[in-house]
Amino acid sequence: MSKGFLVFAEDAQVKKYTRCAYALGLSLKKHMPDANISLVTNNTVPDKYVTLFDNVIEIPWYDKNKGNTHFRVEDRWKLYHASPYDETILLDADMLVLSNLDHYWEYLNKYDLFFTNNVLDYRGKVITNRYYRKTFDANNLPNYYFGLCYFKKSELAKEFFKWVEDITNNWQLFYGKFVNNNYPKAPSMDVTVSLATKIMDCEKYTSHNFSPVTFTHMKPMIQGWESATDSWQDSISHYFNDRCDLKIGNYQQYGVFHYTEYSFLNTSMLNQLERMVGIN
């Protein structure tokens, strides 16, 4: 069975996430040189970026006039259909991989569909702060994160993504019925996949509280600081050395790092990743 990483990079306005996806791909190749990586986008992709990916795939059934959410939420249900792999790990574009992830594949192989439901702060501690999760708590939704998930081409995953399609295309109707408390102002993939899980009653088949599959989530209000700033970069320093090791404050980072702020990915960092992978 084929397996690979899939990255979605489509912007409604400013075309910046293609660059993030390229950096993510470089970081994957540094730690897993044989990894298969595909990019799903309708953005113009520079030739230099194209050589990194096994496939650059156009978004299926794309309608540029339909929907205009910042992260093109309306197109993300299509990733199940777009993936060229039998087994897929889906990653948000604004992530870096900072160590080998082979153990993820070994763990996930026993599932048809899996979502991360616990994430870490920069100290490596499980985040318990619910600042960004009030809608989940108010509506008793599973604590799922679409930014790192896994699926096989299987009947369960196919049915699940059909529900995700229906909810996405009718999000106001579904949210109005099932997510009426602390009602979101816009559609959210985290909310949508959590709602689909609840409708299908498949939580016990699609997550595990003690899973090793997780990521460091750098949204500022959940880092355990007494006085958080709007940008986590204003609260703590970071260091990215010539070996592409990353420290946040005094804490070495491993695994999947979700930096969330586009300004974090500077030109020097991108150049260092290119040197490590052997791209000039």
C-alpha cells in the first residue's frame, strides 16, 4: 500500500501558504528523505518548489467564485478524494517537522481514520487551556484537530468525508442545529470534523487520548503565560540553527511544530532548510 503526506495550500487572497507548504516539505525531507509528499493547490507553484513534491494536484471540483473563507475551508473535504495514497497523513501548511515520524505510520496503520485530540505547548505539556475551544465544550463535541489527521482509502473514511462535505456545504444549517451554543462566526474544519464524528458516533474508532500522534500548537493564549501577547513571537524568543534545530526559549522542539504565524517563516530559515536538503 502506498503512503504519503498531503499538504493543502490555497489562499483566498494573499498567496502565502504555498511557501509554507514548501518549507514543510523541506523539513519532512530533512528527517525522512524517502517520504512521499504531495501538494494540493490551485496557486501558481514556483518550479523550484515543484521539484520537492511527488505530485502537485489541482483542487478537485474547484470553483473560485464559490466561498471565500481565509483558509478555503470549503475545499478541504476534497482532500480525501485528492490524495494519491492508500494511507495519508494530512498536515497543515504552516507546520514544520522537526524529527522522524516513522512511528506515526506504525501507530496509525491500525485505524481507517484518525484525528489528533490532544496537542502540546512549547514546553511539551498537554494543553488543557480551553481558550480556543469554547464551542467544543459548549456543544459536547470531540476535541479534534484537522491540522494533523490520517485516513485510509476505506469505507469508513469515505462515508466520513461525505458527511464533512455535507456539513461544509450547509454549515449554517448544521451548526444551527448541532452547534448552537457559542455558535461559530465562520465554518471551521475542527468543528466540522468533530460534528461529523458525533453524528456518525465513531469517536472510539477515530482517536485515542494517549496517542503519540500530536503536534506543538503555538497559538499564544494556550502557552501557560500569565500575560499573553497577540503574537507568541512577542512573548518568547526562538532559535533556528544551521542544523535546522529549533528552540523556543530554552525548549528544544521535536515532532510536528504548528507555528501558526506566517511571519515566523523568514528567508534565513527557508534557506537553511534548503541547504540541509541539498536544494540551491
